[in-house]
Amino acid sequence: MKRPSFKILVPSLALLVLILFGWTLRRGLHFYKEEGQKAQGKASHEKGYMENIHLTSTKEGKVLWKLDANRAQMLGKTIHLW
């Protein structure tokens, strides 16, 4: 079986690399755009808050700790207390 010449092999490999690079770039931009839209949706969803929070933890009838806050808001996995 005859091997392909370098005149055909090199441009073919270069074209394949360019196609793969373009496909990867397009997928990356698509992913970046989708994540941005998800983040905007989450930001509008997380605007709620609670007021006048009172939490206590007890063990065997004794209070271990108390937490009082005027306001609480959850942003992602973080809760901010005032």
C-alpha cells in the first residue's frame, strides 16, 4: 500500500487542527454564554431575604447557643446576617 505524500499529509493535518480548534472555541463560547445566562437567572432569583431571625440550639434542655439577626439574605451558598 502506498503512503500519502507530505504535500497532502501536512495540509490535511493542518486543516484538521484548525477544524478542531474552531470547534473547541465555539463550544467554549457557547458554554460561557449559557453560564452567564444561568448566573443572571440566579441573581434575580436570590433577591429575597428574611427579617427578625431567632435561632437557638439546645441539648438536654440547656441552650447551647442563640442567634438573633435583624435580616438574613442567602447569596449562593453564603448567608449574610445583619
